[in-house]
Amino acid sequence: MILDVLDGGLLTTVQDAGRPGWTHLGVPVSGAADPWSRAVANLLAGNDEGEAALEMTLIGPRLRARTGGLIGLAGADLGGRVVGGRRLGVGRSHWVAAGDEIAFEGAGAGRRPGRGARCYLAVAGGIDVPVVLGSRSTCLAGGFGGLDGRAIRPGDQIAKTDAPDRGGPAEAELVWPAVNPNGTGRDDGPVALRVLPSPDDGADALADGSWRVAAAADRVGVRLEGRALPAELGGETLTHGVPWGAIQVPPDGRPIILSADHQTTGGYRVAAVVISADLPLVGQLRPGDEVRFVVTDLAEADRAVRARHEALAAGAAALREAAGWDDLVASAGG
């Protein structure tokens, strides 16, 4: 499958599982800001879950299919549609015919606004861009990976890899067997993020009330607005390594949740760390969203990430079963 880029959207990049093995050299992990939705989109397209996909932010691209093929969509509903034709819902795969133009007009375009900032588009076979330091992910800060280290733009081509067929659903349009598995559906309540306390001991203060996502929210970090935390919980400290999900507190007392493209070291105090099972929720935060923190422990964090893996494996098995039934019906001429 080949997709020609007519308009790149607000920020659309190629992302896979990232490059976690290079942080000791100061290289950001990068990868999908919502790894769950990237995995779901790939499974819907018949790929391995770790393949590279397009990450679309708030307003997606406009693409023309030079050849037909299957795409998988997951994450936030950014109003995907075939121009002049059908809607392209998330959490399912779609057959796109040669010559079709597909567009993503943005969250809430012509509809009630849903929750979520990012949608993922996977093409059957995975996206073919050079592998840099073991990953196809775009590192915007370093200017490498993906398509020349930048967002996609008009004139680019999105093509599938030459990898052999993985045995996934070649042409079957399938639906992910769960409703809003990553919390990106319509929900008027605050986004609850479970956190582990840090040695700087600011988790309880974070959890005392809610916060709102500021306009300064991107792939590096999500700044929060609200009351300022006490001065002793924030400010500068000795430079130390910081993980994805660390909640830094600068001198102004307003927290920043580090995201997929975060720096590998930081000099601000860390009040708490979002558990890994909830990082997909951080990747879907958009300006204006309300956030609250729930303090938890390592045992619950471990159970939560195991539950995520089990849910993904169960969904993949259900897709394989559904694709098998479709193949059976097709072979019977039904």
C-alpha cells in the first residue's frame, strides 16, 4: 500500500515502540505517546503490535491511496473519513481503495467532542522508513528517525515495508473487541492517573484536588494548571535521570508530566511518577482536560500493567478468530 500525503495535519509523525536502549547517551526514547492505541491499530491491520504507525495529533493529515490496502485506526476519534464517502471509525480496520482520499478533520469536527488528542493509523505490512538506532520512530528533538526526523508534509509517501505476510487478516475489516479500551471515548469526568510516590514525597499534595492541562502540552511534557504546590516540593535539585511519566515540579509549583520525547535527565524535583499502565492516558491528554492523581503502590502498578498485556493478548486472539471466520465465509462463497 502507498499513501500520498496531500496535507500533513497539525503534527503527524511515524512512531513505533521507540528506542529505550539509548537513554544513557541522552537519546530520548520517543515512540508512540499512546503505545496501547498504536498496538491496537497495528493488530487491526494484521501487523505485529510493535510496527511503526502514523501518530496524528488533534488535526490529522489528508492522504490519497495510490494503491488499495487495509488500514487500522485506534485512539482518539479525529473525524476520519473517505472524502465524499464513509466515516472511518476508530477501533476498527478499513479497506481503502486505490484513488480514495482520506482526511482527519480533528476531534469534535462536526460532532460532539470526544476525549483524546492522538489517533494512530497503521497500514497492513507496517510503514517503511529507515531504522535508526533500532527504531523507525521520529525523534523531533534530534531530527532523526521517521521521515528525516520531522513531521510528514505534502509530497511525502507512506509505503508499507517489504516484510513477508504475517498471516494477519489480509482484507478483513475487523472491530477491536472492547469499547474505549484506553479511555479516549466521551467522558465528562477528570482523567484519573495512578502515581507512585517519589523520594521527594509530593504525591499526596498532587492528589489533593484536580488539575487542568495547559496549552503547553506536547510530546515532551504536559504542563498542568491549578494551585501551586508548596515551595518545598518544587524547585531545582541535583541533575538525575527521569523516566517517562515523572511529574516534575519547577520553582513555580505547577507540575509537568514528562511524555514520550522527554529529556533523559532533569534538574527539578519529582513529586511522583505515573505508572506505566496509565502512560497511554497521558499521551491522550489535550489542553483543557481535567486531571486527578490517585496514589498507589508497586503491587497495584504491577497488576495494572499485567492486565494491560493480558487485555492486548486477548484482543489479538479475538481478532485472529474473527479473521478466521471471515476466511471461512469467503471460501464458502458467502
